[in-house]
Amino acid sequence: MATNTLLLIDPYYREHLVGRQHPERPERIDAVIQGLSEAGLLDRLGRVERRAATEDELLLCHTPDYLRQARHDVQHGYGYLSTGDTEVTPNSWEVAEQAVGGVLNAVDAVMGGKARNAFCAVRPPGHHANANRGMGFCLFNNVAIAARYAQRRHAVERVVIVDWDVHHGNGTQDLFYEDPDVFFFSTHQWPLYPGTGRSDETGDGDAEGTTRNFPFPAGSGRKEVLGAIQNSLVPLMKRFRPDLVLISAGFDSRVGDLLGRFTLSDSDFADLTREVMGIADQYARGRVVSMLEGGYHLPGLALASAAHVQALSESTE
């Protein structure tokens, strides 16, 4: 094994929404780079190269009509996607394609044994986008496409997606709600945008039980979020036995975030990461691919992402 952890972190991802006053702003990438650098991680860990996702790869989760509409909106200079509350600039399509493609390169690297895990500091984020709608700052659903790609390209059977963003990943849930081979597990603040993620939303048909939601009130933190993972996710995985673990790493669940009211600390994110890595070690040969979702207080984002990556990079030997 060449390394424990690879990083996908490229200044190109700051080009989306340059010049806009927006919470999901380009400086988020600068904050992650600064946090990793100050923690001594940036130069120590290997890198994943970005690339553009192909249309066939985007079609793994999105409809042709949606891709056509979103491309039209961006290329014709719209300020927002016509499908929802996602601001765009003329280069947003290309940046979003490079986010997805980079994540898929990370999946290839982890599945190919080049590293145990990877962290993808990409933007725009993805977990609110469903098959036919971009919304909530998201164009393409990075984590959902990664799951489908791993199944198609690497013959992965079962994938678990762990989403600890303060907002519910409604797009990811929608895409896999009837799929028994992708387990979606979310902790999130309730009530809060987008208004989905009730505890009784658990999947349909053969997939009943492979969606699990833990909506918590404002002010919740370590006890609730880490407790849900330790007391629910860990035992659930004994039956599901994932071959790959994906993380929607939203750091807007950190104390002091601009858009959320959770109280997780940096050490809490490290402990969440270790718990999820334990699942991967037991069932998935340690394979974890994590990707950035929310996190809007820049100093907090820097510290939380560094704590997450530090935990990913810890030796399990």
C-alpha cells in the first residue's frame, strides 16, 4: 500500500461562483487548503488528479433532460439553475464536471489499492441534487455518482453513504430510496432546509430499511450524531456488510457554522471519521472515499476538514 490517504484538492474548484456574495463561496477551497497545510497534511499526502466526468458518467444518476436544462442555464448566462436554488456562473458546468470526475478518479485509486482512502475537497457540493433537479447549491450529486460508478466500473455490490452534513441529503436519498444495494445514513438538523429526512423515511420495496434518517434539533452535537453512528450505523452494517464506504462530509454541522446550529467540535469529526473507518476496516478492506459537502464558517471549515483528514491518514496497522 503506497499511502493511507490521497487528497483531491485543486485550486480549480474555487472558480465556481467567483465574484458572487454567497455562503458556498470560492474561499471555502482556500480554507481547506490552509487547514491541511497548517496541520502538516498537504505536502505529506499523495494527490488525486481532477478530470472532467463524461456525459455517460453523469447519466449514472441524472436524466438527459436535466443535464440538457442545466447546461443550457449555465451556458446562456443564467444566474441560477432553473430547477432550484443553485447559483451559477458561466464556468459552473465545467467546474462541476471536474468535481465529479475527480471524485471518480479517487474511487479508482482506492478501489485499485493505491490508498486505503481519499478525501475530495470539491465544489460545488452535491448531496441535494437528484435525478432531474439541481438545488441547494448543488449541480451534480457527486457522492451518488461515485456509488453508481463503483458498482459499474469496479463490480462493487454494496455501498454505504454516511452523510453528517447539517442539512439532509435529499437528492442522495431520492436516488437510492428503492435500491437495496446502497445504504443511505444521515444525521441532520430538523427542521431545516430542505425539509426532508424524517425518521420514518426508511426506503421502499426491497430497499425498506436501507435508508436511515436521524433528525435532531438545533443544539445537538456529539452525543446525538456520534451516538447515532455508534448505536445504529455500526450494528446495521453487520447485516449490510458494505464493500465500499462513502462519506458526504458536511462540516456545517460544526459549532459556529453560518447555516446550521449543531455543536460538533473538530475532535468530534475525528471520532466520527474513526467510527466510519472502523466499518470500512471490518467489511470493505478499509476503503473510504469522502467528499466535501457543506461548511460555511471558513476558520471552522479549515480546522474541521484537517481533523477529518488527519483521522483518515492515521495508520491502522
